[in-house]
Amino acid sequence: MNMKQTKIVLIDDHKLFREGVKRILEFEQSFEVVAEGDDGLVASSLVKEHNPDVVLMDINMPTMNGVQATADLVRHFPNTNVIILSIHDDESYVTHALKTGAQGYLLKEMDSDSLIEAIKVVSEGGSYLHPKVTHNLVQEYRRLAQENVSNVAENAIEYHKPLHLLTRRECEVLQLLADGKSNRAVAETLYISEKTVKNHVSNILQKMSVNDRTQAVVSAIRKGWVEVQY
């Protein structure tokens, strides 16, 4: 039985980085890099020609940057799944990219496992943020929330584990996700396999009725289910 290929278009103006990413993806049998480009200007023509499942898009390019190119793709090819590749973990960059229509946001410091996992998630219609980016978004959410609360003591926030919904182990995993840890880091912290971590994350998303880990963490913060240090 033939394995379904995930077709990928890779756009980045740094040839060495592009070649490195392509080499990583070639080790995954279900991935195929069908086209490459070095500027956002070529994105639309490449997507039109190759109809990829996922576009990996650098955010900083000389003529048309990744956010502009993503906006153009989403406008003309609304089913296009774009993952932004960036060196910026600032909340403003992430928010802008997601509002434009990107389905994922990865930092270029990512490991190969995160890249592969992100492509798989996004190609199936999900969204994926680099764990460090998730953590920074949560921190920003907490900061804004604190600014909106007046005359409240710092210890007024009461944290409680959602044991009515999640198991104790799932609560531990949720806390570690809020700490910005990747699946591998969670596995190492809890001395369990990455496969077990993925199963726990899947159960958490299902029980919390959310689509991805970022939504789970933000929801948990709002409900006081996890602690965030800032």
C-alpha cells in the first residue's frame, strides 16, 4: 500500500539553511519537497504549480517578506497551510503571522523532531507553535491580564488542578506545556516516552475540547489550572 506523500514547498532566502531543512525532510518517507524558492514573490506561482500540502515560509526575505507572502497565498489559495520560519520569538511577530493566516510558527532554533511534528500537524488541518513561542504568548497574556486587575494581591490567584477532568499525569503534562517544553522535554522530565507524551497531549486536547496545545495552555491559564512564572 502506497504511503500518502505530504508535498512541501520551501521558501527561504538563505540557501544553506534551505538545504539543511530539505535534508532533514528527506529522511521522512512521507514528505516530499516539491519546490523551493528564495523570496515571497515566487510563493503564489509555486503553490499554483505544485499544489502543496504545506508551505514552509521564512519570515524575513528581501523583496516580499513571509507575512506578506502568506497573506497573498491565503487570499488566492485559502486551503494553503503555511508554517512561518523565524528567528523572532516576540509576541507581536507571532500574532501578526497568525492573524495573516499562518497555521504554524517555528523558530529556526527548532530541532528536527519539532519541524517534522509541525508539518504533520499542520498538514492535517491543525496548528503548531514552537514551545518557546507558546510560552511567550502565555507570558504576554498573563501580563495583560495582570494590568487589567486592580487592587488584587499577587497571591490572590488560586491555582487548582482540574482533577475532575484530567488525570494527575495529564495535569503534569499540561503544566509542562505551559512551561514551554517540547514533547521531548516533557518526556525527559517525566521519564516517559515521547509516544506516551503525544498520547497524553491528545487526551488533554480532547477532554478540554480544544484544537491544539496553545489553546489548551491559554485556556488552562484562564481557569487557573497551571502556574506560569514571569
